[in-house]
Amino acid sequence: MRKENTEVLIIGGGATGTGVLADLAMRGFSCLLVEKRDLAHGTTGRYHGLLHSGGRYAVKDPKAATECIEENMILRRIMPHALEDTGGYFVVTPWDTDDFGDVFMKGCQDTAVPCEEIPISLMLKEEPHLNPKISRCFRVPDATADSFLATQSVGEMAKLHGGKILTYHEVKRLIREGDKITGAVCHDLVKDEDVTITADLVVNASGAWAGRIAHMADLEVNVRAGKGTMVACNHRVVNTVVNRCKMPADGDIIVPIQTVAVMGTTDDGVPDPEHFAIEPWEVKLMLEEGDKLVPGFKNMRMLRAWAGVRPLYQETKVADTRDVTRAYTLLDHETRDGVTGFITITGGKWTTYRQMAEVTADRVCEKLGTERPCRTAEEVIPDPFSPKRRDKGGYHYLGARLARMEEQQAFRDLVCECEMATRADVEKAITEGDAKTFDDIRRDVRIGMGPCQGGFCTYRVAGILHSLRQPTIEETNVALRDFLQERWKGVMPILWGPQLKQERLDELIYMSVLNADHLPGETASPLGPAMYEPGTVEEVPEKAAR
Ligand SMILES: Cc1cc2nc3c(=O)[nH]c(=O)nc-3n(C[C@H](O)[C@H](O)[C@H](O)COP(=O)(O)OP(=O)(O)OC[C@H]3O[C@@H](n4cnc5c(N)ncnc54)[C@H](O)[C@@H]3O)c2cc1C
């Protein structure tokens, strides 16, 4: 069996785990991160895309609000390349109460979230598609984030300081010797072999899976998986993040992300963070609630639906997952359970990942008997694509790819027309990005994420991958099939109207012309997607009905 040794082993390659790795590496620890798929494969890659100002929690969860605004300001400084400075509104629609605006203002003041009320005429000038019946609008410093790019950048920062990342390494069991955790046994999914990793300390940063990992050491950590479903429409119908001004509820935010707008989310407890359905009621509710913010939204072309699972830590049972605090939790299993060598960091938000990493790394220092200051709030994280994606202020901006293409006259090199990804982008993801699947390439360069959902780029990527890596024909075929399946997964819940026509075209290309389902090779690989369960519930449950 392969063996590795490190001072600190981190489990989970989402925002939190990658943040912990970078923080520890920058403090000079030898550290290694294992992730069962690609970085940002979990909730981090399936979230709503908001860098919260804290406004959303200002009334209901003031602690979370303060954490968000503190981190919002820091992330704007250290990773502007992964953020778009969209700004945010909280709006009172005819379905909300005017008075809540005052409660909201007060909450923002108490939690130091900058907030100003603006005239509706100004709001409509800036966002002409918003509902003209909106009666109040508050401006807050919300922004959007590309969590794939952010996680990759943080991972690169960690590597620059000596941190090590093993993707496609799934923890199968923790090594427990008496009351001490001394490492983990992982399975390398690519090489199909086990690896034993020993460590002085193990950090469990596996998000909604944290309870399962802790269970491997016979420890009980109660993390509820709160599933949230979102739908993307094919236009950027707003350029500002628009939140409903009311207590947090289902379907109350619309977020402009790259070329699309994403409406979300639901919040439904699921027993298994890996297997769940996107229910028809969830899609229906997102369309109906979206229509209240942007009239006509429900008739627009939807491209895709997807869901992520919130890691919601709780010591006592709470029926509605929205009543669980969004603030994070650090569990020291030595003081909590009498088991040394193991700590868990869970809960929180993408927005607070850096702070979560800092408190975790502080605890690691304490446990390993050393004092090393945190530097992650000061040091700017390099943009792996620098300087091509930058805008004034260092933020990403929507026109960056087009500007780059015009500058390089790269029109004929487009692999994905929807997302303007060039052959050079795809080649870089394959050769430098350590991509193991087409889906890894997608996370790096956004192939397949636009209106055609992979219709034209998938076979092009197959050709590039095949010529660069020269795998067997069967391996290329199965990788192509995995990706088609992955794209299909998110299209199924919204299959009507123009997107149905698009899928029919994609079907003709891949099934009728390329005969993709009968090409030599396995039907699917172990690196392929876990499909959603079939959705069965049509009616919006009472809790979610607005
Ligand atoms: C629908 C939804 C919308 C959200 N919207 C926002 C938002 O707009 N803004 C915001 O700030 N936050 C948002 N959040 C919250 C935020 O996305 C999460 O809090 C955050 O991404 C969690 O990151 P993480 O690294 O802790 O977990 P994850 O990203 O889930 O990372 C955990 C990783 O552990 C890996 N793992 C699990 N088991 C194993 C194993 N056995 N071996 C190896 N690896 C393993 C998983 O594959 C996963 O990649 C949202 C969450 C949801 C669900």
C-alpha cells in the first residue's frame, strides 16, 4: 500500500478545506489535503454564487451577518480576480411588508453592514427589468464570486507555500489508535489503489459530509444536509444581486453570474448529502418567486437546475433547517470527546471560508504547541490566469473573455462558443490543471455551462484531450459519456420549451450522428456523476409556499 506522512492532513477540498490548507502552508506547516473528487466538487461548486454583505442575516442571525461583512471586505482585498463587484439590493415587493424595511435597516446598523435606502426611480434606472411595484430598495455591498476559480486560486496559493493536494482520493476510514486519530486510509479513484496517510493532526473539513467522516472514528457530529435547489436562466436579467427584503425564505435571491442569472434557493433537509432529488415543486417555486422580482421570469428560457447541500451543524434537533445558525462551528474532539489528533470545522458560508480556516489553523498551532501568526487576511492570492481576466479595481468583469479574444484575435480558436472558452484555455486545463475528467475542465474554463449545455464543445474537448494525453479510444469514449451524462443530469428537471429543442439537437448530434452510446468502452466510469434521484413531489410543501 502507498504511504504518505504529513504534519496535518485535511479532509475535503471545498472552500473551507482548501482555505485551511493554504493558511497552514503559509504558516510553514507540512500539510496535505485529500478530496474524493475535484476541488470544489462539493457544496462549494454548487452554491448560489454570492459574496454576502451580511444583509441576509442582519435580522435573523446577527453573528453570521457580522462574520460575512468582515470577510466580504477582506476577500475584496485578497481575491478580487474571483469576484464581480455587482453590488446588492434588498427590495420590498408587494408580497412583503413595508415595515420590514425598517427592521432590516436597524439590523444592518447593529451588525455594521453598510446599507442605504435608494429611490425606486434610481433602482429601475439601474435594473429596468425589476418589478416596478417594488416599494422600497436598500443598497448593500453584496458581490458575486466564481467559487471554482477562487478555490483553484487558494489551492495554488497553498501549493506555492508547499501544501500538497491529492484529488480523487476518498477517505475510507480514519486510523484510530486508542483515543488518538493518527491518519486516514484513502482510496485513489484514478489508480484504483489504497493509500495510508499518517499525520500528527487530522482536520475534518468535509462540509455536509463531516458527520460521516467523524463517524469513521466512532464520533458523533450532527451535521444536517440542507439541500438547496437553484435554476439558471439564459440571460443576465439583472446585473445586481437582488434579495427580497424579508426574513430569509425559499427563492428570495436572484444572482447574476457570468452570462446567466441564477434564482434560488430552496432549503430542504435530506438524509444523504450524496443522493437526493430535484423536486418539481422546487423548480416551480423558483420560477414563481423569480417572477415576483423580474416579471416574465417564469417564461424565460431555463438552462439548468442543480442543488447543493448546506452543512448545518446542530447539537439539538431543529425541524426547519433555516432555523439552524449559518455561523460556523469548530469542534475540538479532545475537549469534546476525549479523542486527540482530530478537529472538525463545519457550517458557515462560502463567504466566511477564510475566517473558518484561520480559527482552525490557530487551533492547529495550539494543538501542535507552536505560535505562528495568520497571514491570509493580508496576502493577495495570485490569479492563476493573471492578468487576462482583471478589470479595474482588480475585479473580474463580464466582458473580460471577449476583450481577451479580440486582443488575441482568437475567434477561430473557440471551443465553447457559449462561454467563449478557447482551445488554449482547454489545453491549459488539461496540461497544467491536472484535469482528470471533462467535468474538471468545465470547472476550470466553464465549457458546457451555456445555453447548449455541452452540445458543441463536448466532442471538441474529447478530440483535444485525446490528442494531448493519448489515452485509449475506450477511455476517451467513456470520459465523453460521463460528461454528457453530467450535463443531462441538470437539464432533466427543466426540460420544456427552447431548452427541450436544444436537448433534442444535442441528442441528434451525440446519439444519431456520433453514436455516442454505442462507442467502444465502458458505459460509465467510477469518476462519472452521481445522478439526481427522480423528483416526485409536484405540490409546493406548506413550509416553502409563499
Ligand atoms: C444551495 C446553496 C446555496 C448557497 N449559497 C451561498 C452563497 O450564495 N454564498 C455563500 O457564502 N454561501 C452559500 N452557501 C453555503 C456555502 O456554499 C457552503 O457553506 C460552503 O461552500 C461549504 O464549503 P465546505 O468546504 O465547508 O464544504 P464542501 O464544499 O462541501 O467541501 C467538502 C468536500 O469534502 C469532500 N468529501 C466528502 N467526503 C469525503 C471523503 N470521504 N474523502 C475525501 N473528501 C470527501 C466533498 O467531496 C467536498 O468537496 C450555499 C449553500 C447551498 C447548499
